[in-house]
Amino acid sequence: MISQNLNRVKATLREGVKLVAVSKYHPMEDLQQAYDAGQRIFGESHVQELTAKYEALPKDIEWHFIGHLQTNKVKYIAPFISLIHAVDTVKLLREIDRQAQKAGRVVDCLLQMHIAQEETKFGFTPAELIEMLEAGEWKTLANVRIVGLMCMATNTDDETQIRGEFKFAHETFESVKQRFFADEPSFKELSMGMSGDYMIAQEEHSTMVRVGTMIFGARNY
């Protein structure tokens, strides 16, 4: 079933869009099934669960941390994480840099920008994002590499609103790229779109979608 679901989702992806299979709360067997069906990028948002899965599952999996990351947990994932999606403070960026240096790695990160109307979501406001980039401390952090932005749209059935938010995110991404990362080909990822809205996100230039329910079914909390 999982492999059929996975293939169904993959068939709807535009060329060049990466699929992050959101596997949090799902058992190892489910991930193994998706792996056997060819999936290599998995997204987790709890450090303990992620490290257990990392230990047990094949080593060519590309693990993405997609949740809110606490600074005191960074050390557990720094040695192996491929991409951290939700960097929402300079403090967190500093800690990732520190732990990545200890692990002898450079860790790729996305800056999370808050575009939704809910107050519950984390992330820099667009103004804070620009302010942080202008301040320039990130340029001194040799063990982190900022490779793009991550955004979540408002949780609503209003497709016009969702599209507007994604469109704004893409415009901001382009202007940030031009202004701060023009010479950095690695700054190319715009992670936006989940099970309910990834089709719209793709139309608005997302390069990476985070899909869980449509692949694995409802979560086992």
C-alpha cells in the first residue's frame, strides 16, 4: 500500500521537485517499505525518534529535520543530518555551526520564514529575515550552509489565500537570493507544500514538498 501511495504522489510531482516523505510517528517497517519502493529522503521532527531510525535503517537515507529544533538537541543529529528545514533564530544557526564543526561537517540549513496567518507557526517574519541576513553574522559560520527558505501556508481551505502566501514566499526567495546569495549556486531550495497544498506549492515554484499522510496514512501518535 505504501509503495502504491508513494508512486501515486511521485507521479504528481513536477520535474526537479524533491519529495520529502514525512515519516514522523510512523514505524520503521513503514519507512523500510517506502525505502524499498525507492524513496531516499525522509523527514522527521523529533530528535529521539530520528536518531533511533537513523541507527536502524539503511545508511544511504538522506534525513531531513523538519520540525522545530531546540538548540540543546542539535548535538544529537549534527553528525548525520542532511538538511535542517526550520532554522528560525540566529542562536539556533550558531549552535548548528558549533555542533557541525565538532562533527567535522558542514550542515545544510533552510531559514524558516513565517508567512501564515496562524500565530502558532515558528519562523522569521519577512522583515526579521532581511534584518538577520543584513546583520551578516551567518557569513562567519563556516560549518553551516544556508541553501534556501522553508515556509508553511495558513491551514485553510481557501486556495486563493494559500496561493497568495506561496507566491509571496517565492518572490521573497528570489529577492533574498539576488541580494545575499547571488554567487551561491547552493542557495536554490524553497521547501513549501504538504499533503493538503503541495500541488499549489509546486505551481508557485516550490523545489521540495513535505508529504506524509498521503504516503503513510494517518499517524500513530
